[in-house]
Amino acid sequence: HWVMDPAAKMQGTGKAWGYYHFLIEFLPRLLLALNTTACTRNVVHVPHHSDGKFRLASPSGKDSLEAPAGELVGMYGVSILEYDRRGGRKTLAALPREALPLPFPHKRRPPTPSREGIALLRSHAYRLAFTSFGRELENTPAEDVLIIRRAPSANSTHVGYTRRHLKAGFHEAASAFLAGHNVTHAIVEWERMSLLEQVRRMSRAKVLVGIHGAGLSDMVFFRDFGNSAVVELGYRQMACYVQLSRMLGIYYAMRATFGGAQLLNEPSSALLKRWALVRAGAMRC
């Protein structure tokens, strides 16, 4: 049994079913705890007043990260239970004496990604990927640039600009530009891939390009941080990827736009030229 500090929180208003908060804040710390036990069934007790922030699925059921969690921590038989303020003490008193606090940051110090936790996440994910793909992992074709495209869904389209989507035609124009400069690349839709498949694709990439909220957190799966780069598109700079890339030693570039108009009115080839993506080396932006 693992007992989470009642004051536990994640960055901003983050919730565990948000990909960044799941992959960068929740999962690494969960793995740090689970890595110290030989138990085949583990229970995480979280405070009820966390407003469900540590669930892996949103209350509406629209967003869920239970599948990727199962890929990475399914072997531990993890279940997450809530306890309320009134019954919390009784719940905790009934737990084994060896119950330990889950190491989440809380309000007395600013929450930051855990270096140790992310290192464990990487090694664990690569180990599982190698078990799943075998030699295919090493033989994955190198794609210097991966451009993330959010997969269309029933309530979103690629027309116009939202925080998670780019205007229709952007990805095709970017692909044509890179092909014209003999840069190996691919347009990927992470929602259509398992987490281990994402690890496989990231293992041979050098540059990750995408709009904020489309899965840039996968930068943790670059094989060589020092020779990799992330290009974030968006309407304004958000601290999360700046902080993460700085901690990992990944080169980071941001193309901020206000309301999206500047980004959409500028030819995508001009955007990519501005970052001077080239085929060789670290492809510094």
C-alpha cells in the first residue's frame, strides 16, 4: 500500500489524465515507488479532496490514459483508491505499518519533474519496448524529424486553429519542404499508437515538431538528448516544455503566435526555414 500526501499536487491545474502530467509527473514518481517493492499487487491511496486529479481517466470518460499505464506498470497490478477526509484516518490506520508515502511534490515546494524518475521511466520503457519489438527496435528506419499531428476526432477537426490543432495543410506543406531538402521525416499521430510504439519511433528521431498539447512530452524518449531538438508551436510559451527540455539537455525552440493568425498566415516552409532544420548532426534550430 502506498499513501499519497493529502497535499500532493501537480503543476498548475494538472491532472493525471493529461498526457504531460501523466508521463512527466505521475508515472515517474509511481515507478520510483513501485521499483522498491516485490509485491505483485499494489494499492495507491489518494486523498478524496484531490478532486480526482490522480485518476487516469477524466470524470466524463472522454480522456483516459489507462491503456498506456497498463503497458508500463501493469506488471505491478496497480489500483488507485480514494479516501475521504472523514474516513481517511480509519483507512490509513487499517493499512500495513510498512505503508510509505508516494513521493509527490506538494504545496510547500514547487512541483518539478524528477530526474531520477524520468531516468527510470526511460530505462523501463526501453526495456519493455525491446521485449516487445526485439531486434526490430534497433532496425527501425531513422526519421530525422517527426511532426506530430493530432488525430481527428468526433469533436475536433483540422480546420482553423485550436490549442491542440494546426490549420489544414500545414503538415503536408511541412512534409513537402523537408522532402525537398532530403530530410528524412514522418508525420505521426500518437493517439493511433501504443506507448511502446511511440518509444520505438522516438528512438531513431532527432527532432520533434508539434503544437503544444499534441504529445511533445515524448521528448523523454529521445535516445540522445544532447543531439536532439524540440520545436514547439503554439499561441504562447508554456513553462512545462522549457523546463523539461532544459533539465534533459535537449535543444528547445518555440514559435509563439497570438491567436494563431501569424502562424497560419505565414507559409509553413518559411517557418521551417527560420528554424534551419538540416539533415546532419543535431539539427539545431
